[in-house]
Amino acid sequence: MSLVSASFNTSAMGDYGYDWALVDVETSGLVARRDRVLSVAVITIGPDGEQTGEFSTLLDPGCDPGPVEVHGLTAERLRGAPTFDQVAGRIGAMLQDRVLVAHNAQFDYDFLAHEFARARMWLPVSQRLCTLALNRQVDPPTDDMKLGTLATHYDVPQQRAHDALDDTRVLAGILRASLREAARLDLPLPLVTCPPRAESQFTPKPPKTPCAYRNPGRLTADGPLRQGMKVAITGETAHARAELVGRAVAAGLNMMTSVSRHTSVLVTNEPASGSAKVRRALAEGVPVIDEHAFLRMLADVRPGTAHEATAVAAAPMAEPEAEPVVVTADLAPRTPSAAPVQEAPVREAPVREAPVPGAPALPTTAPAVPVPAPRRPAPSAGAPDKPLAGRRVLVLGGVHADAAAARTRIVELGGSAAINLSASVTDVVLLEKGEGDRRMSRIATLELPVHDIHWLSAPTAIATAASGTAPRAQEPHVMPRGGVIDLPTAHGGPAPEWYVTAGWAPQPDCGIDVVAFLLDEDQQVTFDEDFIFYGAPESPAGTVRLLTGGPAEQTIALDLASLPPATRKVVVAAAVDGAATFGTVGAIQIGAALGSSGAPLARATLDAATTERTMLLVEIYRRGPVWRLRAVGQGYDHGLDALARGYGVDIAD
């Protein structure tokens, strides 16, 4: 069977033929650095789509097998199976020189990487492809992206869910069908480069206990230390560093590994050393004391103010800032709610502050009082004020400002603004020079309706002739800039893990980094590890993780139920690497979904202006017992280092 249908001229659409190694693992839990692989299956496929090899085995993990009700692998069934190190060589040989393919590939890749590290071997994978990420690009009309759902959509037989070998055989059929769709739409494959990873990255690290107290500010002259003060240490010390840190933490201080404008005091015996921390302290005006003074003050640390307690039981909300849209999902039991209400966009005054050397301001917005708009009709209602309801419109051409204005108009008319061609696109709007876009030939082949800018003044729906898509049972709620939704709850608490995915048009000349900041009620990180980025992609407790689905997609996964009470808000942002700006990149598309395989319940298309290098994408924040998500879309001219310093993190060069 060929990976790409013979009806397509693959030579004109790029190379979709690789040597593939399809993988599925069943595991004792969800945390790769802690849990173990219980079974593994590998199927190899050549560039022509023909299967070339197959291997599967149960594994003895040497630990409790975890959720037996999910994978059915009891300790008795696993007893006598080989250990991973006994089969690692055979698995490595099948992965060598092939692209690893999995459904939620980072999960399988991370588990294999940890198992290979435990076996004192390198995982021989240089590239991976996630069929979840590929299908998010294709965007088929399915209610979610689960393996079984896609198998049904692509007519791939499935016999035993959560059986590693059967899941891998199903994955092979889904890969073939997904690649045919990618070729039909002329989509680039979301291949992820997998450089060798240092073994130290796979060493389990105990979670750092968050400080229980709010930061009272800087140490004053002759003043005492107070619980919650952020303290950094640099240089040689007479006492062991671990001893100093342990005594300080026991006293209620918040020990940091970097210096920022939120640091309360720097401890050093070498104030003239010129170290990075000393230079930063001097630039920010942070007090500097020596080790002797610090030890003396540790004997009399004054009480601090505890972080605000977090409500966990449902309670009336006092003075809501706006009527949010309530998005329901298939949770058990379903949270009762009124009919969805469309919140009027929050009009945010642009913040274009010039970075002040050494003291960049915190990102701020100035929202006006929002006025609830009329109830949003269902996509099929065809309300006169929402003529594009249920339509997904791709804008091509034009300068960035004109394209951004067109996408804003599409959302105002009830439609969804696309940034890439996918199976869900129903219409195309051409701005100046848009006819020269490389995707136009594919759009013509698909017979999609093409309009000029005047169509957005009085749009008329035209049935798509050959898109081949049917509407989903529940289309994503389209959020305007400033829009707010309440995230669904289950059993009186936060819903399972949320995935906030950012996507953009592929960029040949620059990279984009998605990051997250976990903030307390003072809009600060509690400690440095509350900054999630490519160099530290997971919070210590694993509650917030950065996942890479391809060169044009990154995801922040959040386990809201497990966030510490001190975390009041999670800010997700994006930064352009190098000298490029978002004027070159264009719009960023945001999708919020329940679980890694969920279809987006809400979607927003965010445009910065022209010169911005960083952009706040969304905020997920507590409002009483409820978590809310706001689409922000605020850009800044400064880089990621200045943005991070505003939240209390110093990024070393």
C-alpha cells in the first residue's frame, strides 16, 4: 500500500516518503522520569508504505504496573517478561535511521528516552512525527483526535484498544491516510528534530516545595529578614551552600537561583567579583550582604504573609469582571450551565513601553468595562449579524496590518480565521498580491470559494464544492482578542489536563518559542522553576509542561487540579528568536482542548502589529472556584529576556 494516493503528483508537492518506525508504549503512569514502560511495539514501514518489520513484547518494569483498568497489564501477566535493557538493542536497531512516529509522539519519545538512559544507551532517534500534530494541521471533521476516533474517520479497523501492537497497526493505517490528506492539502510535515539528550536530563528530581509566603519586598537597611523574601547566593561561601539554603528554606525564605528586580537580597562574600548575579543586583538596586550578616539575620526571621487560600468548593462569584462564555464539554457529570453568552471584546489600550534599562515594566493592559453582547447563535442559525458562523476563512496576501484587520472582521462576522490551509477551510479571501501565494494552486484544485476584500463587507455563503468536510458535532467557540471563557469543571474541581496549543505559518528564516510563567497573586514567579521554556520544559512537579508538535506548533499542558495554591495565573507567551518580528511571522492561532487528543473547545487567532518580538497569548487564571482562559494577543517590542525579568526571572545569556 502506498503512503500517498496514486492520484496525487507527489513530486510536485514535496517528499512524503520516509523510512518510518511506528511506536506505541503502554506505561505504568504518565510521568516519563518516574514511571516505566510495560509493553512496547514497533512497526517499520518503507517510503513506499510497505511494512518491513514488526516487534512487540511485554516488559517487567520492576514496579507496580499502575492503572490496570486502562491497559489490562497486571503484575502477574508481566512476571517473567524481559526487562527493557534486555530488548533495548533490538528496539534501537529498528529505530536507527528512521523517523519515529507515534500518536502524541513526545509522550512515547520521552518514555523511550528515559528507558534507554536507564539501560545506559542513547535513543537512536534524530526525527519524530506526531500523528496528533499532523491531524491538527489536516483538521478533519472529527469530534476529537483520539486514536479510535481517527481510526473510525479513516476507516482503519481497530481490534484491541490500549494493546501496544494493535494500536501500532492502527497507527500505520492512520499515518497512511493522514499523509494522503497532507499531500492533498500540500501541507509540510511537522517533523521535530530530536538531538541527543544529556543523561542528566533523565535523572528524577524531587519537586521543590513552593514558599508558603508572599514576597514582602526588599531588605531594608538595618531591617530584618521576613518570611517570603527572595534570596539569591553567589560565589564561594564558608558554609556549604546546601546548608545555607536548607536553613533559609526552613526559616520561610524563598531561595532563588537568579537575581531579578523582585529579589529581596543577594548574599555574597565577593561583592566586587563582577559575577552575573552581582552585576544584576547592582543594576536593579538589590541589597547585597555577606554570609556572616545573613547567618546572623537568619536567627531572627520575622513572620510573613501567607499566600491566599484557594477556594475549592463551588461558591458564588463576587463582582465578575465580565460575563464569560461558558464552554461545556463531555465531562462526567456534565457541568450545568446557561446557554453560551458571547462576551464583548475587551478593548485593551496598546502597551508600547520602551524598555527601561535594568527595569522593564510588567506587561499590563487597560481593559474598559466590557458589555455583554447578545447570545451567540449556533453555526447553523445563520443570524444576519453573524453571516460567517460555521465558516473557516483563510486570508492570503496583504501587509500584516491589512491581513490582521481582515481576520478581525471575520471573527466579528461569526467566522473563524485560519492561518494555514486545512480540510476545515471553507473560504479564501485574497488581499493584495494574495494570488501569488504558493497555496493558490492547491486552493484551485480543491475548488474552494475565493473572494476579494469587499466580500467581508457583505458576505454571502457559498457552498464549498470539493472540501469534503462535514461540520463537527461541536465547533470550537471562536474567541476575539480579550475574550474570556470559563473552563469546564468535573466533580466540583478543575477538569483533567488542559492543552493550550499555539500554531503559526511555517517560518523558513526564524524560530518561535512558546513559554509559560506560573504567577502568584503579586504577578511574580514563586521560584525560577515556575518559568517553563525550551531549556526547562517541565515544572518540578510536572504540572505544567512544554510539548513540541512540530516546527510550527508548540503546546503548554496544564494540570490545573495539581497547581499549588500560590499559583494564581499561568501566562502563556511566544517570542520570536533572533531579530525577526511578529510582523514577519503573522498571526498565531490558539486552541484550548481537554487532553492531548481533544478537539479544541475554544480557538482564537491573534495578531500582533508589526515590530513586536514577544506576545502574550493567553492567561489561565483563578476566579473564585473557577479557572478562566483569556485570549490576550498583546505584543511587545522587547525580547523574551525583558519579558521574563518583568515576572521575576533573569535569563542568562
